[in-house]
Amino acid sequence: MPENPLYDRLFGRHAGRQTPFLHLPSGETITHDAFVRRAARYANAITQIGLLPGDRLAVQIQKGPEALAVYAACTQAGVIFLPLNTAYTPAELDYFVGNSGAKLLLCDPASETALAPVATAHGAVLATLGADGSGSFAERAAAQSEHFETTARSEDDLAAFLYTSGTTGRSKGAMLTQANLLSNSEMLVDYWQFTASDVLLHALPIFHTHGLFVATNVTLLAGGAMIFLPKFEIDAVIAALPKATAMMGVPTFYTRLLDDPRLTRDLVAKMRLFISGSAPLLAETHQLFEARTGHRILERYGMTETNMNTSNPYEGERRAGTVGFPLPGVELKVTDPATGAELPQGEIGLIEVRGPNVFKGYWQMPEKTAEELRENGFFITGDLGHVDADGYVTIVGRNKDLIISGGFNIYPKEIELVLDEQPGVLESAVIGVPHADFGESVVAILVARKGETPEIEAIRTRLRDTLAGFKQPRAYVLMNELPRNTMGKVQKNALREAHARIFSEAAEAG
């Protein structure tokens, strides 16, 4: 049989296994073997449509076994899998389909009319696949054989494209190889001690690294099962927790659980591990969750281009506010943003990583690839951070979020940590807005705790005793909530744009 490392390790070895793989909200359970057979039918359908190894398949369908089977089918057929955010509009999809050169666009049946012009414009075949198993692609697949001769691929071959969020300019298509995905998943299974006995509570989207290439791949490699929820819905998650052994989530999952009195030690008695990522977890959330459940959340750090880079230890101290140590096989250093020179331990600079997890480059963007991926293999992440004396890595923010005011570098995270401790403050975001004299001015955006109102003047006074004068916020803004993307990250670019306009108009009016 032809060798295809990613397919063989994730899917192929499960053929014939009658153990549970997916537990669905309907009560249905799909075995590993049934899933492999479904994926083979999909692979036959994909190749019948005309896709060849190395072609791209773009998919925008709702989370479910069908979407996961398309991923498996692409892996088996040697087709590059391109999952797209289900919230993207046809105008946004037009860019992704055109830029990737996707040969097939799979969408929900309800989106067919809206996306037909997109497919036509770029010469892509359009087929439909619903979360309920309906659609033209599903009908084609139903008539196919449950056997597919796996396409030979090597670890250097591309397996997937993931497009970055595009907060600064056009989104970039990160090219991920079989080795990128496989090496990272194999290491995480060992590091987080996943086994075939694990049942992962999966409420993440699967168009993103976290839900697809971390949660799903780790479960497949370990041979375990997933409680596969369409999204995070509190009643469904509370009902599933007693049946699970592990959960991967974003910080909002944990804050929502803490808001529910049903979260108790008894509820999570069978759980062995809670993991958080995709956005920073507040130290207070760590503490409250541990006090309520007895579990200390394991926080880790990854990104689209690299999958996982660091993790707090499974056994050992999980330090709130840090993302732990570089994972085995991953090199990490902190460098001067201006010169690229490595900085001494403890100093803040740009985080760079190198390892088998690091992507191959950006699709059709050689200049961007050269800017961010050094010739020696180190990837410039764009994240600012430092490494303490014990080796724990702390992220202080994105390089583009750095505020330069009056010639001083200001790291928003340092101010946010102080603001988050103030009475009445649930969370905060610190941004820089244009200032005629200083270049940028510090603005603090606060979200109040339920039923409370932060006293701004009292906060101003306390910060004068805590932070240097140049770090003091010049303005405070109260908001009901911070804008976030689907993975829970605060969208500071949106905050900067909105408040730059507000403060500019105020200055003109004044």
C-alpha cells in the first residue's frame, strides 16, 4: 500500500476498529471504522470531480462529522484541505477561493446561490454538503465505494492551508505540511498524556488550528473519542462534562462555566485535564477555576503558522500568566525587534521559534515569507514576550500592539494586569491612539463586572502609585464587552480604529 504518513497515522490505522470516535448531540455514536469508511467515500467523490494530489479544496460548512470526513478524505487523496470560517461573507470567500486557486468549493446547501458567482469567477466546482448529510456532494459520495486506494504522499507534501486573520492587510495562506501537523500532534499526545481511554469534550470550531489540528489530531493519534458539540452551549457542555476526561477551550469557555453554579467538583470528577489557548487567560480565571473544581487549567501557546509552540507542564507547576516552556523539539528565543539579535534572559522582545512544527511559508507571497521566516528556519511570530529564570515563557502582546509614546515603549499587557485587579473591573484592553505631541496616547478600555461600576478617578489615583507616568492612561472608556474573534482574541485593531476616530473628532471639536 502507498505510504501516506498523515493519513496512515491519523485515520488509516483505525480501519476495522469498532470503538467510539464521535459522540454526537443526537445520541448517535460513530465508530472509528465507520468514520474511515465515510472518509473513503468522500475521497472517491473528490477524485471523481477531478481533483488531483496537490489541488486545493475549500470548505465552508457547519461543524459536524461531515466536515471532519472531508478533512480525512483530502488527506487520503493527497488534496490540500482549506477550511474557512463559517462567518465569512461571499465577498470574503471570493478572496480565499481566488488566492488559493481552489478547484472545489464545498458549502452548505443554504449558501449555494450566494456562492455560485464566487465559484464561477474562479473556475471552481461548487458542491454542497449540509451538517445533516444533505447536499449534492453527499449524494455523489453515497454512491461511491467505501474503499479508496490511499494516495502516496511524503511528510514534505502540503496537507493544508490556513489563512491568517488578516488584521493588517490581506490574509496570508499558511502552507502546512504533513510533517508540520504530524510532528506537533505526536509530541502533544505524549506531553499531555492522551491515551485511547480519553474522551475529549470538543466544542471548538474546526476551521482553526485549535479545534482541528490540535484537538482532533491529538484525539485521532491517541485513538480516543470526542464528544463533538456544534459549538459551546452551556447546557450541553455541563451535560457532557461528567462523560469526558479532557477539554480544550478558549478563555471564554472557562469564564462562562464559572458563571454557572452547576460547575462543581463533583461535576468534573472524571476530568483529568482542562487546556486553554487561542487567547490569554486571566490569572483570576485560573484561581477561581481551581478553587471551584480543584483543577488548574493548563495554558499553552500556538499560532496558525506553527501549531503549538509552548505549554505549561502536565506534571509540575502550571503558572498563571505564562504559557509554560517550549515544547520538546521546539527552539524558542527572544530577539531585538530592530536588529534580530538575541536578548538576555528576562528582557522583552520578539518571540521566534524553530522546529518541525513551523510552516513552509505563505502561499504565493514570497516577500512576506522572507520577512517572517528566516533563512535559518526561525519564524518571527510577531508576539512580544520574555523568558523568566525558570524557563517559563510570558507573552506580553503583539508587536503591532506596542504603544510608543514620547519615545517610550509601552507594553499594554503590563497596564492591563494592573487594571484587571481594580474594583469593579472585569477585564480591560489598553491601546494607543494617535497624539499630535507624543505620537501615541494610552487609552484604557474597561468592561465592568456585572452589577458594578468602576470608579475611574479612584483607578487613576491607584495607577499613579503603581505605574510610571508615561504608562498612565490619558483616557478611560467603559464598554459593555470587548470585540473578539471566533477564538476569543480581543480585536485591538478594531478598538484602535474606532477610538482613533473618536479621539480625533473630539480634538477637532475641542
